Amino acid sequence: EAQVTQNPRYLITVTGKKLTVTCSQNMNHEYMSWYRQDPGLGLRQIYYSMNVEVTDKGDVPEGYKVSRKEKRNFPLILESPSPNQTSLYFCASSSRGAFGTDTQYFGPGTRLTVL
Amino acid sequence: DAKTTQPPSMDCAEGRAANLPCNHSTISGNEYVYWYRQIHSQGPQYIIHGLKNNETNEMASLIITEDRKSSTLILPHATLRDTAVYYCIVRVASSNTGKLIFGQGTTLQVKP
């Protein structure tokens, strides 16, 4: 089944304790992206990657890092989490080959609470 | 990317058609209309997209006006599982960032 998986789905942590949220897709998609969703602010893009070893900042990259060493994986790293990073996080992927058809597939979400 | 305007909420009776409107009066010629939905904190789900012709797939139909300034998503036979927030998004097909700009969307409540 074509899907985007994220782990963990739920995480409660404390300020300053480094954490990684994994994202993996099995559709051989070139493009992957991370969003965070907060009440009243909608979904905002954190980082994106056009292909392996190519990453770029989205709208809210502060406090986050990403890497794209393999096509299927795009982990989100919080080196020193802070309470304002408490949010619902979504990973997404898409094929960017055909014009007009790069629909995005989203993971199930990771709900992160930083105390 | 063009902005969109959607009603904040709508109700629909189960089994009836749900018609969700979207205004995008500043849409450019190379911008597509995409519809996604989000069922209670799950990941957004792609529904359908179109440029200027009406489109239909197994989930829904998309009707785009001739001037492309508005569109309507039609769920032909709404079920309780269609209760969700529906987002109308306008953007070029392959943007530099791939970013989808999710507005506030329309919360569709399907009632028995």
C-alpha cells in the first residue's frame, strides 16, 4: 500500500532534549516536506526537499533541522526543543515528474508536546 | 499563489450531495485549483484538482466556472465519514517550494 509513515505518533518530552521524528514513504517520490499545524494558524511548511541531498527552508524553519540521505526518508530533528514547538507535525511527499499532477500524500501526523 | 475564500462551515444531510464553494478571483492562468480534506487531526488527503475543465474522480467532482474565479467541490452522496475540513488551494502545478497554503477551509458536518 502506498503510504507515508511517521514515528512516533505521539511524543511528550522536556525542553532541551534532542528528538527526531522519522518520516518514510514507499512511493519513490522525489519531493518531501514537513508541516506543522497549530490552532488558528493552519498548516505551515517547515522544510522541504526536492530530492536526495537537496533540502531548503520553508516558512518556519527556526529550531528544526532535516536531512535527506535516502530518497524514502526525511527525518525532522529538533536539537533543543522548546515549548513553542508543541504542535501537530505532518510529513508529505509527492512525485514532481508530471506537470499538474504533483498531488501530495500526507502522513498520519505526530503530536508533540514539549514541557 | 492566489488566495481563496471559503465559507467557514456547512451542513449536509447524509446521502445528499454536498456542494462546497470556493472563490479565487485573483487566480492566474497557470494556477490549478486543488482540494484537500482533513478528517479530525489526520493527515490532509488529496481529493481532486483541475485547471479549467470540470473534473470527476471516484471521490468527487470539481466544477470550475468559465472565468475560473470560483469553483465548487461536489461530494455526490455524502456519508458521515465525509465530515471533515475541506481546503481549496490554488497554486501553480510544480511550484519552487511545493508548498501548499492551507487557509481556514470549510468544516463540513454530515448529519444523519
